[in-house]
Amino acid sequence: MRKFTLFIVVLMAALLAAGQSWAAEVGTAQYYLDQGKEHFKGGNLDQAITDYNKALELNPNLASAYNNLGSIFVQKDQFDQAMVAYNKAIELDPKQAQFYNNRGGAYRELNHYDEAIADFNRALELNPNYANAYYNRAVAFYQKKAFDRAWDDVKKAQSLGGNINPEFLEGLRKASGREK
């Protein structure tokens, strides 16, 4: 038994030293999803795309991989591809508030504020305590010059512990003529 325990400890150390995750077996869809996340965090977007696509080859129903691809495409200003990816994620898992929030952000970047607000509304229907969706909707309302609605969402996001960009807050104060 002691030899087996020692073997497990040595194996764990070797895998950790090699950068392997315990979350998924090498070569599985989850493994490539995890690798894609690490590459995305590290700023290696092209490798992250490769990893997510490999995950999708192995499991074409992996909604989170499509969502993550959408986020990469937004960063690369490839909004058509982002929308395709977000739409597929939502088709596969329509109960994920984050997917609607992310697609709403892409719509907002495209100046499609009504579509963005609709997606933020859907995200909030699914998760009424989603501070980031309130903040994102506040930004969309600001861009539509609906300042009172933007303020309402800022207050709600803050009450939920959400972070509000100070520059946005200052811009909203100036544009609305309000202090709070």
C-alpha cells in the first residue's frame, strides 16, 4: 500500500510539473476546453481558438467552447464570427445567463443597443443577481442616452457588489447632469 501511495504522489508531482490539469484526461474535449481557457487567459488567442475547435471536434455540443470562441472573436474585432459562436452557444444551452450577457456585449460593440438590451434582459431573467449584466445594460442605456435607466442599473449593479468603471461613472454623471 505504501508503494502505491508513493507512486500516486510521484505521478501527481510529475503531472503538475508538466503543467497537466487534473480536471480532464489528456486528449478529451474537456482537456482542450481547459487548455483553451489557459491560452485565452495568457493572451495566446490563436492557440485558444485551436484548442476550442479541437474540443468541438470531440464534442460538438460543448456550449461553453462556443461561448469562449465568441469572446475571443470579440477581442479580435471579428464580430460576425463572434455572433455565430454566441448564437450556437445559446442554441445548445439557452439557460446560461453568461451567454446572453456576452452576446449582448457584442451587440453593444456593434451599436445594436436594442438587441444588446434584450440580451441583457434575458440574462437578468435567468439570473436576477447578475451584477455584470446590470452594468452592461447600464452602458447600453447610456449609449442610447437613457440616463435614468442607466443610473438605475448602476445602482443595482453596485448593490450586488459589481464593479463600475470610474470613467464610465464620470461620463454618466456629466452626460446626465446628475451626481448620483
